Amino acid sequence: MAKVNKQVKILRYDPARDAKPYWKLYEIELDEESTILDVLNEIHWKHDGTLAYRRSCRSAICGSCAMKVNGQNLLACETPMHKFKGCLKIEPLPGFDIIKDLVVDMDKFFDKMKRIKPYLMVDRPIPAKEFVQTPEEFDEIRESAMCILCGACTSSCPSLWANENYLGPAALLKAYRFVFDSRDDGADERIDIINDKNGLWRCHTIFNCMEACPKHIKVTEYISKLKTKAVENSI
Ligand code: FES
């Protein structure tokens, strides 16, 4: 495989040592088919072992390698380096507190996820074997259930940048996934939770979340369906 030279700027920040984030330039040589994660590994393993970043599956499944590259939120492990011409500029996900370098604090993100009760709530008798769901019923939630909780959508949302208490697109998408699940009986309770001043109506259909989602989930569309459901419940 042909080798190429690449300039890479990474926003570095160690809150224990640095007064503020700063850009650090690296010059590396690696295979032209490398991913952004390969770039980070090359830097970490051969140039600067102090660089901090998250990764696990390397298969766009675990969601841990979400970051901002040349202005776009994406998964480092699935994005080829050659997608971007010239210098790479790599930053942590915006809108989250930085723990170190590209590692952000996801605690608030997952706390919001817990608020919408992300599990089946069942009032009906539990069947002896399993709940049956038709293919049509599953189709209602299929795409929303593909979320890998990477945070790329929530991090790209201007409403969240303006108000960190906003639930954000990922938590609302998770709410959709259960509200519209034919096996669930907690829809009204969840709609009450998300129909507050930091919930549903903070979404101004800006569509950044849909552009950022590495799984191409139509997040804004599902939030709109939740809005319709909230209005129906209130009449
Ligand atoms: Fe798991 Fe990228 S390393 S999604």
C-alpha cells in the first residue's frame, strides 16, 4: 500500500496542566487507506504517547471514538483519512467537558439517557415465552434502535450548546425507540418526562443531528413524531 505524508493538528488539553486547549502539529507517514483512528494510533504509538483518545471495537459499533474532524462529528474508526484533503484538524466532541485531549466527559449524556427510562415498561401480563412483535411493528422502531450512543448528534446540536440541560437528540431518540415500541406500556409516562422545558420543544429542527449521525438515523424526524404524540396526549 502506498505511503503518504500527512500533517495532523490535534487540540490538546490536560486540565491538570494546561490553562487552556492548544493545537499541536504532528507530521506522520502512513498508508493512504488509513482511517482517522489509524492516524491517532500512529501518533500515540510512535510520536507522542501522552495523546488521549477513546476507542474499542474499531468497527463502528461501540461508539467510543466519536470526535470532530475538519468540522464534522464522525467516528474515527470508520472514516478514511483520504476523505479530507490537506491538514487534518482533530478535536474532541463539542459541547462536552474535556477530560483529556479527545476524551470527553459523557456522564451528563448518559444521565439524560437514564431520565427517559430506556427500558421496556410493561403493565400487561408477562407472556410465558416472549412478547410477540410483528415485522411492521418492529419497523416502527428498527432504525431508532440502531443508535450506538456515540454522542455525535447531541454534540452537534446548537440547542444543547445554548442550554446544557436540554435532553438532546440522542436521549429523545431513545425515548422514541420505547414510546413507539408495541411491547411497551410506558409511552405516556415518557412523554410527560420529555414534554418539559428542557425537553422536546428545545429541538428547533436544525437537522445537525441527522447530518452528524454515523448510522444515518433520521433523528429530527423521530423527534417530530414525539412532538405530535405529545400534542395528541395533551388534547
Ligand atoms: Fe468503536 Fe469506533 S472504536 S465505534
